[in-house]
Amino acid sequence: MALFDKNKLQSGLTAVGLHGHGASVVRVRRGTAAPPCVTVCEFRPWIDGEDRGKALGRFAGEYGLKRSRCTTALDPGEYNLLLTEAPEVPDEELRAAIRWRIKDLVDFPIQNATIEVFELPGERVPGRSRSVYAVAARNDAIQRRADLLTSSGINLNIIDIPELAQRNLAALLPQDARGVVMLSFSRDSGLITITRQGALYLSRTLDVGLEQLQAGALLSELLDRIVLEMQRSLDYYDSYFRLASVADLVVAPLPAEIPGLLEHLNANLSVTATAMAPEQVLDFEVAVPPARLYDCLWTLGAALRQEEAAP
């Protein structure tokens, strides 16, 4: 038996994130009893003028990404996520039927899209067709991402989306058993998801990002906008899915506290708002400062993907 097998894959799933300000790599190893274990969590800013392929190539060499099962998440502008009613067709024909059902709902030609479909669990509501989420991703965006990563020595197996990455994070929370809202902020936008028992039921994008909140100007107005969108999301969930109301809202990790955020959410919504404590639901083999965890958040979520929960 050979002591070293060059073709042997690294254990766990590794996610590679491409961001406007840098790149991130997160590797998660899962066991049967213990919480998922984060064995790599790294972020590095792009160097001005440097070819991004070369920067990713250094990541690939340092963390053995040629011998890892790797995933990545598309940028929000590269796909559409749509909740729709499923046509009454056999399962093997569902993807093709959905393609034509959503063709007028996407902002690019449907023939240039890759379609994935995942169904919401639960009982059928009398008189209503089953609901499914359809992901319509631009073929050219997928190809660009795949070409960049593979040419950099990264063994890309899966391409995901941020909503499902955030779903994976929410699924770790004990509140997810009865339903939980998660609120996260990228630098220039926000994302609300409602999940229950590991399934994504609703997502909504906010036009409020971390940089606006940290600027301090009109903070009260920004918090009111967040509350409004949160309430709309909760109302839609209650009316459409007819499940028990969600009682908990969890704010995803931030690099620093936003003054008054949790207090404003608790004062103006019927849910209990708390900040996520990743160390309570994950094991960390490496030290991860708050700023790095924030930069790697959706990459971490992508690395938490489980095949049985995939679309």
C-alpha cells in the first residue's frame, strides 16, 4: 500500500469565495456526532494589478485545492432565484417545464440559462400546486467562474448560490427546528432568509449594506427600512406557507457591532433577535477573528453544504 496517494482527495468540502475586495477559502470537515469542524478559514485581499488567477493559484497550492472537493457561490447578479408553482408534470420533466414557466421572469434569455429546481417540503395545501424554487443562472457566468477556478488549479465540483449558503448556516441553529429568520449583511446589501428544518422557504435582498450602517448617517432610517422588509418577509411566510409563525431572528456574524441594531429589531418586531455565536454550533481548528469570519461568511456557508440538502 502506497504511503502517499497523489490522487487522494482532502477530507471535507472546501469552498472558494471570490469577492470584490479579495478571495476566501474555507474547509469544513463533518463527523457523525460532533459539530462540523472548520479546518481552514482564510481571506486575502486582491493585490492591485495582480492577475486573479495567479492569486488563486497560490491559494490552490497552499491548501491543496487540486486534491479537494471544492465549491463556490455565484455573485447575486449572476442568477435569479424564483419561487413558483410547479407544473403538473413527471419529475424527470420538471426542469424543462420550469424553464419555460419562468422565461419571462428572468432578465436574460432563458436559452442561455442553467436551471436547477428544489422543492419545498411539507404537506400540500388544498387547491394549490406544490411550490418550488428555481435557480436560473447565466451560462456565461458559470463558465467564467469554472474556467477561472479550474485554470488556477482548483478542483471545482459544485457551484452554489448565497441564499443556500446562508441556509446552511441557519440549519446549524437549534431555532431552525421550528423556523428561524437569518439576517446577514455584505458590504453593499443585506440578505434575509427564513428556513425551517434545513429547508429554505423565503429569501429577500435588502438595499442596505454594512458600509451604510457603519457610516452612521441616517442610521435610524436604515434600521426602519430593515424592520419593514423583515416584517414583509414574516407576513408573507405566515400567509403563504401556513406554518407556525417564526419566533427567532438571528443576525449573522459582523466584523463589529452595529449600535442599536438588535435593540431596534427587538423593539419593532414580534420575534426575538439575537446575534449568532458560531462557536456554539461549529468547532474551529483555527483561530478566526471576527473580521475574517465576516469576510468568509458565505464561503463558510457554502462549505457546510450537504448533498442530501442540495437543490
